Amino acid sequence: MQTYIKDLLKHVGEEVTLKGWLYNMRSSGKLMFPQLRDGTGIVQGVVVKSSVSPEMWDALKPLGQESSLVVTGRVREDERAPGGVEIDVTNAEVIQSAHDFPITPKEHGPEFLLDNRHLWLRSKKQHAILKVRHTVVKAVRDFLDSDGFTLCDTPIFTPAACEGTTTLFEVDYFGDEKAYLTQSGQLYNEATAAAFGKVYCFGPTFRAEKSKTRRHLTEFWMVEPEMAYATLDDVMSLAERFLSFIARRVLETRQEELKTLERDTSKLEAIVPPFPRVHYDDAVKMLHEGFEQGAVENKFEWGGDLGAPDESYLSSKYDKPVMVHHYPAAVKAFYMKRDPEHDEYALGVDVLAPEGYGEVIGGGERTTSEEFLEQQIAAHGLPKEAFEWYLDLRRYGSVPHSGFGMGIERCTAWMCGIEHIRETIPFPRMLYRLKP
């Protein structure tokens, strides 16, 4: 019966069988020290030449990294060992002897590692990152499910753009009809929110931006909660509870992985409500002050959207996420509700993570007016016929409603404290990268 490395502390003094891959091998005369990994952890084995058959010794000795094998041995407690245990090996069956594993302890460039992503995933750091991602995803679902939200998945093929077609992947859809890979499920979320009250969609989204920054992927996963009878303030309150829950879950369940990543956990411990809320105008003032002090390279002009350097500067002023709200309507999506008292502002918010991770959440309140929405669709040059169903939501029971979107990869990179989000998804898709 197979035992998993993560459970070995429960089996001290017992004989167990492990199935895995050779992570490393050291030998010293009549001793061999094979390190075995099985996806749940890594454990060191001890093979004494006099205690095993000559055939087994000879079979183990030439094995290269990532050879697959089944090992039987007795679990021995050892405080010095990673995981607190070692295995005194009594038997081993070699399933496949591997040699010349491409990824070695020497320094490899990012292109080489990404070309070999299918093998790079086996390394300790990449393994830790994707374990944290798993926890982020589970925390997202657990939080929303327990908060009364209903999962309503939205289409990946859409007949029209959510925010214009310039950053969408166009595909042929049976004959002359065109479709687009979704960049957001939000419009459909508005329909399901009117049916269920509180909903979310969670799945892959696609952006055809020709961007090569460390924050961008062309395919990424996004969670989007939407709430009927909700305002901008409700969205901001949800966002801070949501992010705090995720950070707490990562801290509670991924200490070993965070240690592997050398993450400063005090940064995650600071992610607790309330988050500072900064009006766009005040953010502009802060950027102007930063420019005058030489801390911001380019002078920010009122009316523009925040770029990555702007976001990094603003978030550097706080030890927890900061919520910038009331952006100029011109830089926000066509469906965003305007401030009733100041029409030039949209009731939107971006949540900026500290440590230079930038926007992790973007959202706000949606317009409830059919007339305003028709004007916006025309002003943005969008085909009205593709949005008739969306206009129906304003014709039949229109109510204040709000929501946001959060990219899983950006959130995971932030939790892990790593630089590039390309390492937070098993097989990243980026500009000029479509393999493996």
C-alpha cells in the first residue's frame, strides 16, 4: 500500500512504500542517500550496502535525476532532516532509469526554463508556487461559497467585446460569423446576478494586448463576483474581506512553501481590513508630490489611467492594499455608472497591492440606465444588436449592482513574493510564447 511523503510523520517506526522520482542522489562509500519526491514532499533515504542485495545496490547506483522508482523502507524520526524523518531503505524497484535531465543546478536563462516548463514544474520553487496557487483558488471558492454567492459560469466564446475589440482574440465561428475569446464574464454576471442576487464566474480569460511586462499574460484565470442591490462601497468592503481571507488562508496552510520561496510573511500578515481608500484626485496629488521629490519619473496628468510605475509609487506608501476610487469616466468601461454629483467621475475602484504588484482587483458600480447605456454603446462604436440582451437587464428590473474581477496569477505572485506572474500558471501563454 502506498504512503505519501507528507504523511510520513504519522508512520514513524513503520515500514512504508513510497512511489516517486529521484530528486537527488549522494553516495559515500558503502552508503547511498537517494532523495525521493512524490508530489507531496521530498524525503531522504539511506541505503546501507550491507543491508540490501548486490542487485539492488547496482540498480540504484547509476540512476540519474528524475528516474522513477518504488521504495520500501522503515520510517525513522530525525529532527535534522527536512520534514523530520528519513527512510531506511530495504528494497527498491526501478521503474525507469533516467539520465541527463536538462535542468541542472547551474544557472539557466528564463527562455530555456520556459521552453522546458513541462520539466521545470518539478523543481522545488515552482512546486511551491503552484501549491500556493492551489490554495488561492480554493480560498476564493470557499470565501464566495460561504458568503452566499452562486457560481454561474459564463461563455468563453462571446459575440461582442466587453470593452472594445482591440485587445480580443477573434475566431471564426461557423462560416462568416465572428466570435471572440472572452476578456471578462462580467456582462453575463449582471444577468445571473439579477436571477440569483450574488454570483461569481471563475475561468480562463484572454487579452490580446501586445505587452511583455512581468504583470501580463495573454491567457489567465479570473474570478468575478457580482452583486445585485450593491454600491461602490459594497464592492470595496467585499474586496478587503476577500483579499484578507485569501492571505490568511495562505499563511495558515502554506508555511513550508512560503519558507521555500523565502517570503517575508509579515507582508501577508499586514493584509487585514480596513484598507486605505484614496480618491483618484488625491492619488494624483500624491503622484505630483512624488514627481517634485524626484521619486516619480514622469509627471502624471489628471485624466489619465494609472500606469505600473504610478501604481507602484502609490502602493509603496502603505503596508497593505490601497483602494483608488472615482476614476475619470473616460478611462473606465462603457458600462460604469457615473457619480451622480460629479458626472466626470466613474464609480469604479482599483485595489493596488503593495510591494509593486499593482492592480489585483478592478471593479465598481454598473449603470442602471437603459438610455445612458445606449448612448455609451454608440459612443464606443459597439454594435447595438450584440448588446440587446444586455439592454434588457435595464428594461426589466434594473437595480443598483456592482462587482469586480481579480486575476488569480497576479494575486498568487503577490502571495508568493515573486517577480514574474509567468511562474504562477502551469503553462504560461505570453506574447511570442505558445509552447509547451
